[in-house]
Amino acid sequence: MVRDIRAFDDSRTAAVFLAPTLAVLVLFLYYPSFETFRLSLYETLLLGQQTTFVSLDNFVTLATSPEYHNSLFVSFAFAAVVVVGSLTIALFVAYQLYRVDKWRSVYLVAAIWPYALPPAVAATVLLFLLHPNLGVITHYIELIPGVEFDWFTNGPLAFGVLAVVAIWKQLGYNIVFLLAALHNVPESLAEASRLDGVGSLTMLREVYVPLISPTLGFLVVMDTIYAFFSTFPLVDLMTSGGPNGATNLLIFKLYRDAFEFNSLGLASAESIVLFGIVSILMVAQLKLTGEYAHYGA
């Protein structure tokens, strides 16, 4: 038995066990990352079949492109709206679910089912419900005097509709984590607050939010990643980046430059910039979470 245990301490045995994982990482992570950086230094034609070395010209093009600057602004504004909106609504809904006694499972399923929908399905469903000419929801909105809900031609309105859909899609994910965090708060603290006459919303703000701050910090990071990367199907199927670039998020612009305009070099540079932006945001958010989150005694 001792000999068998020692056999697993051998470096060659460890290498055998690590080899499949390393192979997957090299094949699907490190090699694509290297190829992306390499392509960012080239001007490409015919989906990369013809390449011309241009050094950092692609990055210079991005730095001086008004269209790319617009996509940067739109993406940051969209991420801010989605993160703040989804967390605020999810926190309120999770708190109500936490306080309810009857039919909690039914309410929970009703609250989180949109997250189970594939993004493409969710985008298609909401597109029909909110269609300016055919949508059921649009019909009732336009019953309000003076309201015209044509978000196909109105940039700010299209941005708002896309943000609402993205928030709706992400609510279920946030609610599950927040509800679990609320259930981990000691009931004695809530009971003491009730005896002191603290209102429910004040209790949420003063008692529960500080105690579930680690979960909130985690969700800020995950929602930021979602807003920058996972909303591509919503943009593609609902607005296609329009009107007039009002919803042309970085991830969608990257896709169009790569597969519609066949500029893989420029798209590779965009992917590197996007990765850098999100990485910086993650580090900043994690640092703030570590400073202000309450992890207990």
C-alpha cells in the first residue's frame, strides 16, 4: 500500500494525469490566444487566406476610429445599465421571495425561468412581443396618448429595449445566488431588527445587504462579463447594432468586422482590446469587493 501511494508522488505519474488537461488548455485556450495576437499584427483578406504584416496599425486604426469610440461608449453605458438594473431588481425580487411563506417554489420558478431560455430563443420571443408593428406589448404601450414605440428607428429607445431584455434574461441567475445568500443570514439578526421596529426595506439596506456583500461582489463581476460578452445573440437578432450604431456593442462590432467585412486582423485587435478592458474591470471590481465586502468574523 505504501509503495502504491508513493507511486502517485512520482513526477511522471503527475504528468500523465495532467496531460489531458494541459492538452485541452493548449488546444482551446493558449493556441487560439496566440493566433489572435498574431493575426492582430496583420491585415487579412479572404478570411485570413492572404495576410500582410502591418505591425500595430490595427490598434492605431481602433484608437482613431470614431465608430470604434462609439462602440466603446455604448458598451460601457450598456454594461452599467445592465449590471445596476439586474442587480437592483434581482435583489428586490429575491428579498420578496425570501420573505414569502406560501407558494415560494412557484414564485421562484416564475422568477428564474427566463434564465433557462437560450439567449437566441429569448431574443426571438422578446422581438415578437416588442415588435414596433406586431408586438403585443407594443400595442398596449402605444395606447398611452402621444407614445410611439418605434425602436427600429429610434436609437436611444432601441438601446433601452435591448438593456431591458438583457436585464430580464439575467435576473434568474442573480436571484438564485441572492436568495441563497439571504438564507445564510442568521435569523436572529433579522428578528432583533424586527423587534426594534425596523422596516422591511430599511432592514434590507442596513442588515441584509452588508452581510451578503460578497455575493453581490461576485454577481457584479459575472454580470459585467455577461453584459460585455453574452449579449451578442440579443444584439444580433433584435437590433443588428442599429439604428445608427446605438446598440453596436464591442462584441457585435468584432463579429461584423471578422465575418461580414472579412477583416480578421482588425477583429483580432478588437478582441485583444476587449479582453484587456474586461480584465481591468474584473481586477478593479475584485479589489473593491475585497475592501468593502463583509466576510464575517
